[in-house]
Amino acid sequence: MKFAGLGAVLALVLSASGASALAATHTIVYGPGACAGGCVNDGDQISELFGSVPDVAVQNLRLADGYVPVDGGLNYWPGDFSGSSVAYVEDSSGTTRGAVALFNNNLGGGYITLVSADFGGYPNAAVDIGWELFSTTGTISTGSVTTNPTALTTVNFNVTAAYNQPIVLIFGPDAYNGGVQNIVFRFDSTLPGAVPEPTTWALMIAGFGLAGASLRRRVRATA
């Protein structure tokens, strides 16, 4: 798999700035408030920076085949993914991945740990979902999970990125029928010092000159 391009991009989008804290654990919950102005319709786009906190900038991304970021980001679905709402990708091609990137945004420096995430399958089904943890140095860990049709399935990662480095959760390649929820991460600060902060992925995508991905709407399952 071609991770070199994404790794280079992650390295290039780092610049200095941020806030400070000692240690904190956070959970990204994709609910009706995840979209700008509120998620009104099935498949509404989740805000790119939803889930960000003072110490960690979060970006919700869509990756085309080859792990290239494209327009569209993640989408919100209010139910039917193992009985839960999730973040997923509104693209039924079966080759598009979802990604949640966590960037250090603390002036004092520190570490980001991806603790766990829940996965759901559509329509309330057992779906095989691959996952990868990625940073500027490349792949940290990989695995897969088969979802429970009636309840979200938790994967415990407990993986810490290198000092001042981002960590990215990638899921797919079928991120249309497999979604993510309740992403738990922790920030631990260390000795004071300059630390990078991400610029927006929108600028990076513009630099690549990428076109938006085609979307296909889904019909929500009924009982």
C-alpha cells in the first residue's frame, strides 16, 4: 500500500502554535451536532474539525484509493449501523476509506494516544472492517473487526504516537457499510518546548488539485 504520499503530507502540514494542559482523555461522539448547523438529513457532511479540543486538532477525512485525501470528508448517519449513529463515507464504490486524524496542538509538547473506537455495520449487519493506525513515519498498526449486528463493536488500540507526532485512524476500504463512533484519545504533555500544529487539510487538498469524489445517496433501512 502507498503510504509515502500521506506520510509526506502529514509532515508538511505541521507548524508551530497551540495551547497547554497536563493530561486529558476525550471521546469523539458523532451525534446530531457533528455537522455545521446540525445534522438534519441522512448523510450530511460532518464538520472537518469536529472533535477538536485545545490540545489536539481533529480532522475528519475521506481517502480515495491510494490513500489520497479527497473532498467530501466523513458523513453522519443517525442509525442502522449496528443500532447506532456513526461517521461513515457516502461513497458506495467500496474503495474509499474514512480517516480521523489527531494532531498535537499543545505548546508544551506531548504525546497523543489513540485508546479505542467503536465500529458498526450497515444495515445492522456483520460487516468486516479493516483499520490502520498511521503517522508521519508510516503504518503503526493494522487489523480488522467484524461488527455485531445489534451493538457497536469496540476495538482497543492503546497506541501512542511518537513525541509531537500525529496519529491517524483509517477505516475501510468499504467505509460505506462500515462506520466509526466513540473515538477515545488521550493527550499527555511533557517538557515545555516548541511543538507543531497542523494547517488545514483543505490547503493540502488544493495543492494536490484534487477533484471532489462522487456521492451516491443511501436509502435508510426500515424495520
